[in-house]
Amino acid sequence: PTSFLDPLGAKKIFEVIYELNRTLGITVLLVEHRLDLTARYANHIIILDDGKVVLDGEPRKILSSEEARLIGVGIPKATRLYHALQKDGVKLGNTIPLSSDEMVALLREALKP
């Protein structure tokens, strides 16, 4: 639903859809390529490759998997940064971030004296 929208417009659409889900308890099925944004709001993600389900589950687990990276899934920037820092020996805790807000919180916690 966010094709051709700028990032702010896309975020507003997601917020409205999320609010409908939360307040009315309706199930929302969404096809979207913006995984940075989708990961913040989804409680379940299914990844298709050539029309076949290749990954199915909780966003944090799916988007931090090696398999997702190998098949070319657009991993959220915060998740990629987390893995790069971990690889370089930076300890940031066990919660893999899906958003910049989550990444900032992890960095703040890691930098506390």
C-alpha cells in the first residue's frame, strides 16, 4: 500500500493500519517490500521466493536469519548494523534491533559507564 509514497507518507499508512489492527482486533494481510518499516508493525512475516514460502515466523527471528540474507531479503538497516558491530566484537545484548529506535537504545545501554 505504500508504493510511490515518501518515507513519511508510508509511515503514516502503516500507523493507520496498525491502529486498525490494535483497536478493532482485525487481521491485516499486507504485501510490502519495505521491510525496515514492516518489521516495526508486523507480528508475523512470510517471505516468498518465486511464489513459494521460504521463511515464515516472527519478524525479529526471520529478519535476523542467515537464510533471509542469503536469499536477498532487504534486512532492516538497524539489524545489519547490529550484526556488523557484533562481528567486530561490540557487545550489544541479545535483542536484535529491527528499527533505528531500538538500535539507539542498545547503543545507549552499551555506552553506559
